[in-house]
Amino acid sequence: MKRRKSKNKYQSDHFAKKAKKENFPARSVYKLQEIQQKFKLINKGDRVLDLGCAPGSWSQYAARLVGGQGQVIGIDQKKVSQKFPANVSMLTGDVFDLARKDKENLAEIVGKGYSIILSDMAPATTGRKEVDAARSHQLCHAALAIARQILKTGGCFVCKIFQGEDFNEFKDAVCNGFDAQKIFKPRSCRKESKEIYIIGIGKKQEEN
Ligand SMILES: C[S@@+](CC[C@H](N)C(=O)[O-])C[C@H]1O[C@@H](n2cnc3c(N)ncnc32)[C@H](O)[C@@H]1O
């Protein structure tokens, strides 16, 4: 007897096939596409930092949006082998190391003046929801620490988090640093996944 595919499995196959057809290295591109369609955060000429960029679909999509006058810098602990247009640069490194640097050292490595910082970082999952959520929470704070240093005033921050007991704490941290904050779960996320995106819009001016 033929087994019917579950709705989740069907949805996941659908986005994976679509990504392959449209030459994106990962299905996750459709999450950023949905974020962009709803919030219109990335504009022509923007400078974008993409944390946890491998295998590169967010960077590839962002590069199209910013165009030739804009720039995308991607960073991941894994080396990215994909070829990108000239307005994309890829760095290999650990975001926790970057987050510990002071502003000047950080700017020397990744540059500064970013209009948007994206983080689709995810820890290697263990299957234990509370452990995975705690590790995701640490990655989110590393991304936010980087945004505090090198995101322009008025800039935006998009950050994936696995929902767990620290979710509200991180949501409040984003709320404090930005004029507006949104929570968004793209339809292309796997239904069973605990991931969700916290979006900070309009970085507040730093206090001296
Ligand atoms: C879901 S994937 C990102 C997919 C990517 N947005 C795309 O569309 O191609 C999550 C990435 O986070 C990266 N990552 C996790 N922890 C990291 C860390 N400490 N430093 C840098 N990258 C990290 C992983 O190596 C992985 O490539």
C-alpha cells in the first residue's frame, strides 16, 4: 500500500525542490524572502552582514536586493564553497570570537556601517530541546553584541532563535535596543521546528 506524505514532509520537499530549481544552495532562502516581503528591510545600496551564512542562500538573495552599489559580507564557521557575485565576500570564523572583540578590532575584521545584520545561526542540534534552545540563545546574544557595535543607528537586525525558556529575555534585549520589534515565523519554517525570528527595526542611538 502506498503511504501518503505528511503535510510537513510535503512542504519541506516543496521548498527544497524550489531552491534547487532556482539555484539557491538551501531552502532557508524562502524564510528570508518571506521576511523581506513582509517587512521590506533590505534596500538597494545597503551593506548587509550575514552571520551563520553557510551554505549561502541568504547572502545570495540579499546580494540581489542590495544590487551592485551594495555589499554583503557573510561569515560562518564552515567554509563556504559556493560562487557569489562580486558584491559578496565570505569570511570563515566563529561568531563567538567576533562578539568578544572591541568595536575597532571587530570593524577591522568585518568592516562597519552596516544597515542590516542578519543571523540565521543555529547550533548543532542534540535533540534535547532545552539544550538546543540554550545554545541558540547564546548565539543570538553573540549576534546582538555584534549588532550593538557595528550596526548603524536606524539599522535593522534579524535573528533566528529556538524558542525556549530564555526567549522572553532575548526579546526584551532586542526591544531595548531598537525602536520597534517584531516576532515572525515564516510559513517556510518546518512546522515542528521551534525556530522563530526576532526582528529589531531602527537601532537606537548609542548612549555615551
Ligand atoms: C541554518 S544554517 C544557515 C543557512 C543560511 N542562512 C543559508 O541560507 O544558506 C546555520 C549556520 O549557522 C552556522 N553557525 C553556527 N554556530 C556558529 C558560530 N558560532 N559561528 C559562525 N557560524 C555558526 C552553522 O555553521 C550553519 O552554517
